Amino acid sequence: MFTVSTVNVNGIRAAAKKGFTEWFGQTPADVVACQEVRADLDAIPKALVEPDGWHAAHAVSEVKGRNGATLYSRSEPEATRIGFGEAEFEASGRYVEMELPGVVVASLYLPSGEVGTPRQDEKERFLDAFLPYLVELREKAAADGREVVVMGDWNIAHAEIDLKNWKGNKKNSGFLPEEREWMSRVFGEAGYVDVQRSLDPEGPGPYTWWSYRGKAFDNDSGWRIDYIAATPGLAETCSSVVVERAPSYDQRWSDHAPVTATFDWAPDS
């Protein structure tokens, strides 16, 4: 068995005070990916910088209080990498990966964007650079006899079944036609599998992010933007994917929920 979990913590210091630390202490996952950590290492609780029983790798943003991606692994990594080789994003705190026995794992925090602003331009540049890297990563891992799993906040709802109010968001960042086409390329020519959809192709949802505004959480008016993307050899062994939605609004420690996937897989299988 191999279990991975991903969650956008929406600020790890705040999340730690509201329940993330307890969740992390109880998770059965072998690998945990966090995004939007939003803190320098000296500001993160020490128990979450180098947790007992875990090996950690942190991609910290050069802009204080922004972004941040982290990976925790129970197995010692053979190598770690911060960034994916694109100069603009190397110090942006958006990508970190580990080489583990038989598998490469990665935590991704893709830019959110906003139509008509430089933020959307940045997002488009990231997409243009990251897709070929995903292909390169898969090919290199295969040559080394490894599978790949890239998990995180992709900030794109791929299909209409991936957000509640899709009709009202067709012109908004996160559901633009060109962004959705990019996701189709990830799950097509790039050679990855959306493990949630491989088990639940019909939908709708399950959603992974709900705005703090209004009654979005109570009404389950959310978006599915947190994905676990795996290479086919690993994906075909996926036995379950669970969105760990909080029981109630007041028990949330992030505006995202953890997504946890279990694979009937081991490095020597």
C-alpha cells in the first residue's frame, strides 16, 4: 500500500492553530504535500519544519508571506528538487519534488490568475513552461524505473462536473477554455491520469475548495481544483480517493480539504 495526501493549507501557521497539526499527526499517508504555506521556515512551528518520523522539503517563496510548497515523506528521499528549471519560478515557492524508491512525488501550487491582469499572464507563462516539464519528468522517471505522482492545488477546474456554478464561471480564471484545454493535455499527451476521475468519472465533484464567503461550504458550492495526477502504472493500482471534507464550517482549518489517495502498490511490485 502507498498512500499520498495533498492539501492547500491557506497559511500553515493559521492552519496549525485550527487543527492541521492534529490532522497531520493522525494521517496514514506515506507522503503529504502542502501548498500555500505562506511562511519562511523560521516562522513555521518547528514540529512542522522537521516533524519526527518524516523527511521534509520546503519550497519557500522569495516574496515573504506568499505561496510556499512542502513535501513530507516517511521514507528518506534519494534526491530533492526545488522548482522545475524555469528561471521565473525557481524562487516562487510553487514546486518541490522528491525521488523516493520507485516513485517521484511532487507538490504543486499553480498560480491562480485573474483575467485581464498581470496575474493571468503569469499563470499562462507557468502553464507554458510546466507542461513540457511534466512530459520530461515522466520520461526521465520511466527511464529510471519510477512512477510519478504530482499533487497539489492546480487552480483549474477541468470540466463542468468539477465546479458547482460552472455556467457563471466560464469567463473567470480557473475555468477558462484555454486552461481547461491545458488540463486535458496533462491528462492526455503528457501521459498522466486524474486518479479521482479514474474512479469516479461521472461526478459532480467531489469538490475540494469552497469560498469562505456566504454559504458556499454549507451549500457545497465548491470547485475541484486539488488533483492527484499519476502515471498510468501507478494510477491503475489506485483503490480509493477521499476528499476529507470537514464535518462543519466551524471545523475547517483551511478553505481547501485534503485529498487522499491509496494505491495497492509498492516500489518492488
